[in-house]
Amino acid sequence: MFIIGYLFQAMGNLLNFLINAYIILIIIHSVFTWVNIPRNKFITTVDSLVYPFLNRIRRILPFGMAGGIDFTPLIGILLLYFANEFVVNVLLEIGRSLL
């Protein structure tokens, strides 16, 4: 049974890493929108990774853009943070209980 416990812990740690990396990509995307940097391959890649998630939030919450300020990255980071806290902690706790 301990193998399944380690599997759950590994999945929780991997998911934690991926969510934190995606949060960093959203922050990088937000900084690039504030600063006028010429488009390059890195910015295009970050945009292609972040836009699908942020566009879903924009469709669900139309008030994401208020007063010319786009709050969807902040809302997205908060959603990812809460998902990270809930899902990762559940996976890690299941893994600990199976050890």
C-alpha cells in the first residue's frame, strides 16, 4: 500500500510544481503587458500558454476589466492558488494516510 501512498504524494508534488509554474507564467505575462517590449518567441509562447485560461475567466466574469485595468490575471492567480491549496493538500494527505 505504501507504493500507492508515494504515488499520491508524487502526484501532489508534481501538481504543486505545475500550478506554481503557471502562476509565474501569468505574472510574467502581466508584466509584459505593462511594458512595451517587442514581440519575440518567448512572449508569444507565454501568451499562447496563458491566454486560454484567462479568456475562460473573461467569459465567465465580465467585470474582470474595470476602469481600464484587467483584473483577470489576479483572479486567475487566486483561483489557481485555491485549487493548489485544496487539491494538492488532499493528494498529499491521502498519500500520507497510505504510508
